[in-house]
Amino acid sequence: CPFCNIVLDRDLNASINIKALGQRVQAPTLASAGVA
């Protein structure tokens, strides 16, 4: 990142994106089940 100088490995970046996507999908599902 030219702004914060962070360097992420491509696989690490992909895993962060996959985790974020899973959490966005899971939250509404849990809320509709009355868990969250």
C-alpha cells in the first residue's frame, strides 16, 4: 500500500478477503436464526 507501506503476501490477502466475505454472509444468517 503506498499510503501505509504494508506489504501482504497474495495468499494472505486472499485469505483476509475470504474471511471477510464469510463473515458478511454468516451475520445475516445467524441474525435470522435468532443467534446473533
